[in-house]
Amino acid sequence: VGAALDGTTNHGHRDTAARARTRTRQLIEILKTWGVLPASAALGASVASDSKSGTHFPEVTWRRASGSTERHWLRIRRPLNGREGPPMTVRFVTGICLFGKDGASAHLVDGSQRSIVSTRLSLPSPIERLSIHEHLSGYEFDTASRLSSVIGSMAERLIKPARVYVHVPVPEYVLFMLGHQRGVARGPVMKEWLEAVERRGALVAELFGSMLAREPASLLVHIGSPLTDVVMPHLHDAIASEEALSAQELVRLIAGSETPIGEAFKWWLDTRDGRDVGYYDLAHFGYVAGVVMNVLGRGLVIEVENPSEEPIFRAASRVIKRGRTLGALEWRADLMAVYPSERAARPSSDSPGHPDEADGRQPQPVLLPHEEHV
């Protein structure tokens, strides 16, 4: 799966791949010094390249305490603070979408059928009924297995048990549907969607929890969404009573909650430079908050997610920097990210499904020449 880089290969592609290898080697050495990666961690021979984004994922291998060998193609983001010494504690943040892009679709009044989760654009016609796959797909199993393996590998040599926060975006998916419905909470569609999302959230939580439980590392796992306590009771009430709940009302609820999530929400609003906030934006904030809320305190936070989630890291970084500018000194944990690309091809119907994700095309591994010749 891949092609050799030779004299006919685009030199720009080769140069950026080589730079990605150099940067990854430097970060591997830092992580080894901190005890987050074993001493055996080293670059492999290939680099996975995403043809759409141009992002490169150098191959990294290491030997686990059990003697087995891990092999991943990783993109590693540097620590936000540029820390020098090893962290006292390490927290991992990960997550998974609830449906592949074909896992939930809407049959519209105009007779067309659209995926609910593959676009954030407004649907051209009202939703008449839903078609939802009840069973988990290969995307969910692959993601939970791959990310759990990376987290377990990175945590098994830590002195203190690592905390793992698994973001399961149930409130975010309800907000997303409200965006499709233009805020209309009445009728069978919203009730059916709420029930389906909560069922799927429970399945995904059980799947991810069981995968992490198989890891030999001592992990303290929390699964949920930072919006659950603040938003979900109001969404339940609105859908049960078939009353409208505007995005502006939700903005006031979150901002006025007098909680850390409310504080982070105000920083997020500041980064938007006065732009209007809709249901889709609130759903996006939920993903960002899953990272930001873990920066409260000290230590090192490592986001381990699918590569398509990198915009979350960038948005979270902006929010954290804004908070620190405003004097929020207790939010002092460092933040970095590790993105393992998909190891095996899978049907495009199992590709990730949420508004900000790519179209499911897989990064293609390519073999680099020996380093001294690059």
C-alpha cells in the first residue's frame, strides 16, 4: 500500500515528508525522556500522506512491556507551552463520533435522502423521517481499538495512573440536529433522534471503555461530554414539551452557568470576534471543551484522536491562550496531541461522521529513501 519515492516523485512532497520525519523524531525523544514512550520507540521506514490535506504521518514503532510491537503512523503536535521537564501527571483526551457518515440519514419532504452527520450545511427540505443503523460499524471498532492501543502504550510506563477522558458527543449530536431542524424541537423526528443518539452514545461508551479496560496500564477512565450537565436537561425538556429552545438561550445558559465550562465558553466566544453563534457552533464548542476542560490544573494533557480532529486542537489552543491572557492561571497544564492515522483501508461508508471531518479518504503510506539520501 504505497509507492516508492524516486526521482520522478514531487520534490516538494519529499521535502515536507522529510521534515515531518525530523520533527517527529525530535518529539519522540522528548516523549521518551518523559516516560510517555518506551526507550524502544523509533521511526519506521514509511510516511503516510493524506492527499487531500497534504499532512504527513511518519511511521513510529515501539515494543510494549508485554513484548509485542506497536506500529502506528503518527502526527505529533508539539506541547503548547514548550515545556522542558517531565510532567508530574499525564491526562489523555480522546473521543469518537457516534455514527459513520452513512450510519444516520434523513429522508426529506422533497424526496431526497441526505446523510445527517456528514455535512453542517442546512438541509434543502424538512426531514420527513430518519434511517438509523442501530449496530456499530467498522469505523467505531477501528477507532476505539487503535486509539486505546496508543493510549495504553503511552501510559503503561507512567509512575502514576493516567486519567483518560473519552468524549462521547451526545449533546453535540442533539445540537447538530437542532441546526438541521432550524431550532424546531417538536415532532417525532427530534424525539427519535434524541433516543437514537443516547442509545448510540451508550454503545460507544461501552465499546471504548471495554477497549481501555483490556490495556495493562492503570487507567482512570471518565466518559461523557462537558455539555451534558449544563445543556442536556434543557434539551430533554424542550424536546419532551415540544417547545423551541433557541441557540441564543443556550448561549445564555452556558455562559451563565458559573462553572469552569461557563468560563471556558466565554473565552471561546471571545475568539469568535463577535460572530453569531448557532446550533452547529455550540456543537463544535462541545468538542473543543472536551480538550480545554482537561487543561484545568497542572501536568500534561495529550489529545489522542483521529487525524480529522486536528481542528479541535487548534481551536482549543486559541481558547486556552485567550483564557491565560485574561489571567486564568489555574488552567496551566500543558497540551499536545498525537494523531494515529488509520492502519487499514475500510469502506468509505464507515468514514467518520461529524460536521468538521474530512470525506473519509485514507492517508496512503509511501516509502521514503534511507534518511541520509533524503
